[in-house]
Amino acid sequence: MKAASKFLSAASAAAMSAALVVPGSLAVQFASVSAAHAAVVSRVDVSGNTRVDAETIRNYVKIKPGKAFSNADIDEAVKALFGTGLFSDVRINQVGSALVIKVSEYQVVNQVIFQGNKKIKDAQLANTVQLKPRSSYSQAAVDADIETIKEAYRRIGRDDAAVTSQIMDLGENRVNVVYNVNEGERTKIVAVNFVGNKAFSSRRLSDVIGTKKSSWLSFILRDDVFDQDKLKADEELLRRFYYNRGYADFQVVSASGELDSSNNQYTVTVTVDEGERYDFGEINVDSSIPEVDAKALQAVVQTYKGDTYNAKKVEDSIIALTERVAGQGYAFAQVTPRGDRNFENKTISVTYTIDQGAKAYIERIEIRGNSRTRDYVIRREFDLSEGDAFNQVLVQRAKKRLEALDYFEKVEISTQPGSEPDQVVLVVDVVEKSTGDFSVGAGYSTGGETPGPSVTGSITERNFLGRGQFIKLSAGGGRRSRDFSVSFTEPYFLGRRIAAGFDIYRSTRKYDAYDSETIGGTIRFGLPITQNITTQLAYNISQEKYKYDNGCFDSTGVFNPLLCNVSTAIQNAITDPLTGQPRGAWIKSSVSAGLVYNTIDDMKNPHYGIYANGTVEVAGLGGDAKFVKLSARSSIYQTLSEELDIVGVVSGGAGHIIGYGSNDLRVFDMFQNNDRMIRGFEFNGIGPASTPTANGSRDHLGGTTYFNASAEAQFPLPVVPESLGLRGAVFADAATLYGNDVFGVDSSTTGMKLRASAGIGLMWASPFGPLRIDYAIPLKKEKTDNVQEFNFGISTRF
């Protein structure tokens, strides 16, 4: 009871105290607030500033002498001054009739210095850090810069790079900021593992993605740098790979890299769920627009019942249908594919539904991130502009075109609401990359016009002055050759999608008994007809000069065929019959037209598709040469085994030349064989041959007609890491080269006679370009043929 009584007494006392104190405190607080609302100062004083002018500080503060202000105004003033980034501390107080602003200024950065960096240059690091000369120093900015520098090193594969900072006080509130960099060793990728894959081997999937296991070539290729963004892109590559091969339910369960800091190595693990493989079921087109005939559009669809499900062909069908319907006047029509899975027979039936979409127009196209590439270079890749109907298919096509330019590391296109409900803003975000190349290299070739060692050098710019123009200067030479060339291409001539350009070149060749010099140029135009077909037109002019070696002349300076081991046919092409001296310059003026059909999936590593081209050249627009020359070549790629990554290639070609007018064909105008026609024989080593020369040898003179065919299987090499880019091949070639009636040819060698060979090859996608070694054994040949079983050189099969 006593305790309870004491508690009640205490409670009563507390209550009474509260009754007296609280109203008093409220009154004081109210009075304070009222006073704050009514506060007026006669002046604003500034102290603590050394660099920033006092009037500048007063301008950031909204409180003015003679005007009432509140606590909220003081808070806003403090925030405004901190927001300038000039001050480390700000205090504002009212002292009598004055408002006193006391500031502490940040120190000023005099220099930003980098030490210990070799792999990344000072200028590159200076562009990435936040602190700059004459900017305000803060520890937060230094800490942020350290992380930025570390991230820059992570992007070049140096995850263990360490960065520390050092501040040098120069007095007068100025400092130098020094970043000490310990670059560390390259962070390697010790393994790229795939989990859950059954349909395709890990080796095959490794070939699909961009993240590669470290190898002895990684220091050049730089493809073993772990980057989380790159791994995200690899996930999309894997999805496309599976979706285009029937696995519509495929998904990447996880993709991650685990760093072992003890040995500075990543292990990348990609876990996938392949799902079932599907074929196409029924394919239908359905239209809710009465004027659009769905049956007539069936022919446009590129997916067929019974074929393996392929997401790319579905996309191509959507594009084709959208373009066809838009061409009929329905710009807002939307094509939506609807898939119906049959889990029992593993098919997906697709219905393409065409609806009249909501009307939306492009208010403007906003481009961001292009500091070098000009806006119009990006805009011209769009088939739509401001005011046009919004079309998602055309937007995606533009994105693919921008990525194909190879000017940007990343291209993102998004939409934002416009000023009206039916308006959208198209936002294009790009990240630019280097588009210039300087290369110097050396090589060796066993065939062609210039066998033996050679050196080359070139300067290339794919985005000249940010205008999207291509320019290349190159020079090279070997033991018997010298080459110089300049090329320029404007991809959008006169604002249209017409590629226009020119080539200027000079080449010299030294043969056993004579030399040649060719100076020429080409003006060319390229025009896309469809997504897969392009046409090319060109005007070509060249001047050829020939000179015999001194050993072909006797002591009086007269040309003596007996001293010069050159066939009669070549002598007639070089020598003026009246003077016995080399002819004057031979001028060839011609026009040519070509057609290219290309559906190859990957030009660097093709697995399926067709590449075909045909060319006709007509010489005789002035000059000395008068002929019509036709040639064609095609290659069909088809994957024979996805599991083993075996690719089959079937190629064929043909050509024919015919002279007209009073001039006969020269031997230099004829077709000559090379390794693209048939392997196992020397360059210009088959076909019509000359009558024996003085020492009994023969010159092959080329032919007016040729046919060739080749079958090849390409496969990865066992044991060898796929990151090396090595693949093997087995092949069989057949060809014939015939027809030649120039004076001095042996008529017994001009007939249509088949040659055949078979062999093995080694292909290397090297950092210096595609290289290839072939060993071919002739299975059928003629006695006048020159055999060359081993061939090494640059591999360009298209």
C-alpha cells in the first residue's frame, strides 16, 4: 500500500509538472516560429571564402536584406551552397540584424597524376576519373575515382589491380592528387564450363559465346577478359543459337564467374536448360483487316511445316509480312506470331496474326552518346523519321544495322512518351569504340602471282571524321612484287543507300625474263536490292607496261628470243613486231556489273547459308582491250552435325571470255587457275600451254573457259582448345580450264580435260587474318601440268 501510495504521489507530481511545463514550452516554440517567420535582416555577411566571391555566394542564397525569411529558407540556402560542390562546410546563423554565412571551401585540384600505369595511358585514365585540374577536391571523389580506375583495369582483364591515393598539399588551398597504380597480372579464365547441355557439346557452345578460355594467343586476341556485361551478351547468343535450332524452351539458368584470388583466375560456369527440340507444325496467316488477303500473304512466310523450328525465320517472316502489308497502305498494322506447342509430337504450329495496331507517330529521334559519330550517320540507318508511323520491326532492323556498322560497343533503342498520347520519342543510346586500325605484318605464300615471303602495312579508318566513310591506305611487297593502293567508300552516296567509292593502285611484278607494271583505278557503286541481294557497278581503267630483262638483248641492244627464255605466245603479247621492242602502254577500259546473294550466318565462321556472286565485264570503252568476260561462283554451307560441329561446303564456279573487234585476246586476259579453282596444282599450272621454249620448258597461257567444283567437310580439331581458332578440313576438287587460240599455243593442250585432287587442310582464324594450309594430291592430271601439293596462304573462300 505504501508503495502504491508513493507511486500515485509521484504520478500526480509528474502530471502537475507536465501541466505547467508543456504549455510553457509550446508557447516558447510558437513564439520562436513566429519570430522566424517575421525575421528580417539588414545585411548578409559572408566569411571563410578565399576563392569564391562573396557576391556569388549571396546569389545562391534567396534570403535578401529587408525581406522576411523562415527556417525553411535557411535550409534551402544551405542545400544550394552544398549543391555547388565548392564547399566542405556551410553554416548560416542570424546574429542581430545580420545573416552570417560561414563557409569552408574545398581545396582546388592543381594536377591529377597517375603513376605505375602502363597498360592504360594517362589520357585514358584522365577521361574516366571524376577529379580534374581546377575542380574541387573531396575525399568522396577520390574514393570514387579509385573504384573507377579499378573498374577500368577489370575491363582489360586485371582484376587484382590495386590503386592508392596520395594528396600533395601545395599551399594556398591547392593540392595535387596522385593515384598510384599497381597493375598486377592479367586475370585469366582457367575454364569455361557448361552444365546441363546434352544436344550440343561444350566445345560447340564455347564457339558460340564471346568469353573464351585463356590460351597462348589471349595476349593478342583479348577474348579471355571476364566481364559481367559480356557474359550477359553471351547468354543472348546462346539463346539465339538454341532458338534457331529447334529448342524453343531453352533458357540460361545461370551464368557466373568465380574468381580464385589466390591464383588470379576465373572459372566461368554457364548452366542451361535445353528443353525439347521442336519442328514447325501448321503455318497459317490470319488477318483481322478485311482488305488484307491472308491467303495471298502465305507466300511471303519463310517458315514451313516439317522444318526444324527456327526463331530467326519467324522474325524474317514477321518483317516480310509487315513490309508487304505496309506496302498495301496499312502502316500501323502489327504482325504477331502465336505459337501452339504440341508436346506429344514435338511441333510448334505458328499463326501470324495481322491486326490494325494503335496509331502512334514518331515525334522525334533523340541520339545520345555519340561524341564522334555524327547524328546523320546514325539517323540514316532508320527507314523511318520524325512524323512517320511508329513501327517496331523497322526499329529493330535499324538496331541491327547500327550494330553491323561496327562503330559502337553497344546500341540500345528505347521509347518514351511524347507530348501527345499518339506521339513517341525514339531514344538511341550508343557507346562508341575505336574504328581506326594500323597494321604491319609479314607472311608467306606458296602460290599466287607472288609466292614467297611478303610484308604489308595499312592504315584503315572505318568511320572517317565521324561521317561513316571508309578509307584505307596500304603498301606491301615481296621478293618479286610491290603493291600500293588507296581505297575510299562513301556508304550513302547523295543521301541514298548507295555505296560509292574508288580504288587507285599500282603494282609491279618481276618474272624470270620480264617485268610488268600496272597502274589503275576503279570507280564503283553498290546498291542493295533486298536484304540478301546486292548489285555492284564499276568502271575500271588500267595501264600495263612490260620490260624485258637485260639478258634478253644481244650486245648490240637487239632483242634476241634465243637469249630470253619466254614462250612465243608471251613474246607476241609483249613485243611490238615492227620494232622488236616491248610494246607501249596497254590500256584497258571496261565496265563491270556484279550481283551478290548472301545468306551466310557468320562470315567469319560460317555454318549455314549461301554465298553466290556473278560478274560480267565488258572492255572496249576506248583503250586497247576488247572482250566480254563472265564469271560466277557460289558456296553452300550446311551444318552436318551440330553435336560434332561438322560443316559441309559445296562450291562451284564457271567463267568464259570472248574477244570482239579487230583485237585478239591476249594471254594476260585469260583465266588462270588458282587454289580457289583447284588445289594440288601450281598457280597458273594447268590448262593450255605454249610450245616448248628454247630450253624445253613451257608457259601456261590460261584459258577462255573454266568450270570447277569442290566438296569439303570442316571440323574442330580434337584436343586443341577451341579458343585457338583452329579447324581441320578434308576436301575433293575438280576443274577444267580450256580454250586458247593465240599464236604459239600447243593445240594439244587446249581441249576440255578434267583435273581432280583430294587432300586435307588446316584453317586458322588468326589475329592476322584467316590463314590456311592445304595438302592436296592430284588424282587426275595432264603431263604438262605443274603440281604443287602443299599450299599455304591467306584463306578467303568467298
